[in-house]
Amino acid sequence: MSHVGWLSIVPPLVAIVLAIRTRQVYISLFVGIWFGWTILKGFNPLTGFAEAVEACVRVFQDPSNTKVILFSTLMGVLIVYTQYSGGMQGFVDWVVGRGWVRTRKQAGLLAWLVGMVIFVESSICVLIAGAVSRPIFDKVKVSREKLAYICDSTSAPKCILIPLNAWGAFVIGLLSEQGVREPVRELLVSMPFNFYAILAIGMVLFFVLTERDFGPMAAAERRVRETGKLLGDGAEPLISTEVLMVSTKSGVTPKMRNMLVPILVLVVMMPLGLAITGGGNLMRGSGSTAVLWSVIASILVAAVMYRVQGIMSVRELTDQFMKGAGGLMPLASLMVFAFAIGATCRELGTGPYVAEVARAWLSPKLVPALVFAVSAFIAFATGTSWGTFAIMMPIAVPMAQLMHVPLAPAVAAVLGGGVFGDHCSPISDTTIIASMASACDHIDHVRTQLPYALTAAGVAVILYLIVGLVG
């Protein structure tokens, strides 16, 4: 494969450095695309800028890219529909009203289970788990820091392991951009190697069941048991319900089925769509088509349900549709830039160049561990997993292929490293939302969660080293 030499690594490096320094992932990705096309067009910045814009436009020439972007935007519609119709509130009321939770351990298990069940999107997972669990945690005297940790560590790690959501669709799109012939299959095969996500979820369950903690979290739990203070002195809790959650329509009785039925349709339609597009073989199905069919079917079912019940008029359905779609436009924009920088790196031959250089001094056995460490650093510094996926996947996939390293561990290393930053970086939206949903001081949440995340990351590096040595 051809490349332009060391210049091929400049665009992704520019994107990484700018994202770390400015925290502006969107601008950083576009600047990286601009640098790439400036190099390809003879170092003419004006021509490079024009081609960078065209590269973003060309993203939509690929039907798979367009379907993934549409799916992610439409997920916002489903989220708003289930909140405005009272479906989410009905689910919260049902769980709280059963009276099944009376101990600290049971409260922790409830938060963990709710976090695991809601997998359509990481933010909505955190919001529901926090809303359901917070009053119960306060009653049984569990610290807000512990609630924030449980909600946060069962959001992004879980979403990347259950690809029936925008996360899976996005990764499938990135793999397709790198020429992976069966991206759905490759994503599924990589899951057992996503050590960080598995460890993060497993550690939450372990600490809930054993009621043991260490570091700042142990101090927070002692504070609650000894003084009854749910928050530390001087803490400034972030409140979520008025800011992040759409209120149930006035006069509507919350009903759990108004959330569960659309989500069930979404879940059932995913494998069905894969089977249909794959001629009966799920592994060969079109992930982008399946997810788009799924969310459209879910929205249609929801709209019919709410109209039949008299919850929303046609005008309200339209208004809430636009509100939900508009709310996820930033995500759609990120995906456009992510696909575009991946295509730019492919034109530059970034992956092949990095692989050639690495082969000269880096043992293939170290590739998974190195990819994980670099991805984790970028994600933590920038606060975004998806931006990290966009930067690292065009590098990791060609590197693994040309160095004859198994692709699944390399893909998993990118995903695991990205998730590390998404759920523990202080500037990550998921981390901020976890603080809000739990009514916890944000810095206290980051400070108490980080030792757990670093422990899981350290073990993951060791496991990737072992996989490299034995693989």
C-alpha cells in the first residue's frame, strides 16, 4: 500500500494535539482533515480546505455512513418520545414503588441492573439509573459518589459490549471505512478481548456485592455510615432532572409500557434486520441497514401508541421529533468528521506507514497493549470515546493487518481505550451527566472513580500483553 511517508501521520497527530489542548474535538478533527488534504494537494491550503469540505460531503456518498448518521440522529427522537410520553417516568415509578430494595447491597444491585438493562445510549442509561436509584440510595445511606460510580461504569462500558445501539453502528461504520469485509462479525469477535469494558462492569458488581471499597471511595462511604452525610463538606451537587430530562407531558399518567414497548421493538428488529440483509446469516448482515430499520420501526410504533392513547397530537409528535433529532445533531456532526478523517488517513496511507515504522522496532506482540494505552490517553485527555475511535481505528486496523497481528484484539484495544476516557475523564459528557444524574459533586465523582478505572486499565494492559505473547 502506498503512503506519503512521515507526512501521513501529521493530520491525525494535529487532530490529537489540538483536541487535547483545546478540548474542541469537532474543530480538531476538521483541522486534521484540512491538513491531510493540504498535503495531498501539494501544500496548497486553499485547495486543501476546499477538498476537506468535499471529503465531509463525500461521507454521504456511502449509504452505510448515511444510515449510521441517520440512526444516531433518530435515537434522539426515541429518547425524547419515551420521556415526553411518560414512559421513562412510569418505569422509574414502577421500580421505586415495588419496595424490593431495603439494604445497601440491594440498592447497589438495582443501580447496576438498571444500568445493564438500558443499553440504547450511554447518557440515557445514566439518567434512568440515577433517577431510579437516587431516592433509594439516600434512604439506605449510600454515598452519592458511589451512585455516580455505579451509573457511570455501567454506561459506556456496557454500550460498547452490546452493539444494538449507536455505538455499534458507529464502530461498524469505521471498520467498513477501513475495508474490513465483515465489520459486524469483526465487532462481535472483538468483544471477548474488550478487557477494560468487561473489567469495569465486573468491578462494579464485585464492589456492590462485597460492600468493600478503596481509596477516596472508601472514605466517602465511611462518611455516610458515620455521619449520615450523602455529600462531602463543600460539595456542589449537579442536578439533572430539570436540565437534562424532558418532563412528562402535563396531565399524562406515566406508564412503563410507553418506554418498554418501543425499546423492545428496537431490540427485536436489530437481529431481524441483520438476518434479512444477510440472507439468513446475521454475521453477513448490514449493520447500518439493520439499525436504521430498527429505530424507524421503534419510532413508528411509539408514535402510533401515543396517538392511540391520546398522549400526543400529530403536531406534538412532529415537534418532539424535531426536538429529539436536533438534540443529537452534535453527535451526527462528530460522525461526519470521524468518517471523513478516516477516509483522509486512508488516502494518505497513515496506517501502512505507521505499520512499516512499527515493524522496524516494535514487536507485533506489543501492538494490542500499545494501541490500548494510546487510545486510553487520547480519550482521557479529550473526554470523548467516539473521537478516539475516529482517530485510532484508521491507524490500528492497517497496522494490525500489515504486521500480521490478529485484528480482533487490536479493534478491542481501541474500543476499550476509548471507553476508559469516556466514562472517567472530567471533561467527558458521560462523566458530567453521571454527576448530574446522581446529584453528586463532579470533582468528587471523578476523584473517587478514577482509582477504580485505573485499576481496570492496568489489568487490561497486562491482559493485552498476554494476548500478544500467546497470539
